Amino acid sequence: SYVLTQPPSVSVAPGKTARITCGGNNIGSKSVHWYQQKPGQAPVLVIYYDSDRPSGIPERFSGSNSGNTATLTISRVEAGDEADYYCQVWDSSSDHPDWVFGGGTKLTVL
Amino acid sequence: EVQLLESGGGLVQPGGSLRLSCAASGFTFSSYAMSWVRQAPGKGLEWVSAISGSGGSTYYADSVKGRFTISRDNSKNTLYLQMNSLRAEDTAVYYCAKAGIVPANPWVFTAWGQGTTVTVSS
């Protein structure tokens, strides 16, 4: 089955830029989606189809995807951005479709 | 506004059964695929099962295949997950999720419920 690899943690100072990566074999050929999950809350979609933002998500959130790495970029990081972030793809390479999540990255705002 | 409300979680002994429900509102329920996603304590997200809008197609993660059954009642705007032969490793918060920006492409989860907790322990 398809595997997505994320760094366990990323730290960034307020006002700086955070980049969270998601690695996968030729992930650039797939559509990548990103979710934010704050403690005790359900996940929230922040980026879909590599770089599109749902309504209500700040422009500070952006995404890119190429080769073997997809990246979620958060500009001008705020304390409220501290959360776990998960990447996700839809994989049809096996005998059944599979919605695959990365292991998650904990973003800490210093 | 899309709303998803799960119920049915609880404490169950290993080998037992439980049925989860997810009441949906704010969108044309029958048009969209729906999924269950779980999160074990302190762990990441794991996709469990999905069902097409009509209910005619169902999909399962290998970890639950043969034990869990997903279904839906479009007349009641409700999604279900019947869980049998439960194991300790099934302990998790179970979320229902709406799949797809548009109905034809259920690749992404656009809305999530608040989750219901399932604990499998003797």
C-alpha cells in the first residue's frame, strides 16, 4: 500500500514561515490534501488538490506538490496555528481504493 | 452549513459488537460518498471504510475487512458502522466524514463530525 512520510515535529517562531513536508513515491502524480487538528477537536481541511484553500482558510496557508514531496507552507505563523497537520492522498494502486494519511506533524509555535 | 453528528460509541468487551451512527445535515446526503476515519489514543488518523452515495459500493481498510460493515439510509440522512469481533486495537475516536468537493470525486474529506469514542477492554 502507498506510504506517506511526515516529520514528527516542526518548530517555528511567530511571524516566521513553517514548512511541513509529506513524502511519497511519485506523490507529484497524485492530489494531496492537508488537515489541521487541534487538541480535542476534529480535523479541518486546510488545503485540497495540492494548493486550493477551502473558504474560511487564511491565505497564509498554501500548498505545493512535485516529484516525491508535497509541502504545506504556513506564512506569518500565529500562535493559533499550533496543531497537528496530516497529509492525505487517494490511492487506487491496490485491489481497492484507499484513503491514505501521513503520520502527522506536530507544529509548535515557539 | 454541513453538520455531522456521531453517536453509539462506548465501552465494549473484546469480541463484542457496537453500531455507530452519523446523522448528516446541510447538504444533499445521497449525492456524496461518506467515510469513517478513526484515531487511536495519541496516534494519527486512519481511514476505516467508505461508501458511495447510493450505498452500492463499499470499501474497507484491511485492518477491519470482514469485521466491520458500513451502510447508509439516505431516507434518514444517516451513516452507520457495524463493528463486530472488536479488538483492543480498535479502541479509538471514530469520525464520520463527508467525501468530495464535488460528488463525483470523493478523494478528500471536506467535513468531519466531532467523533465518538470506542473503547474495547475487559
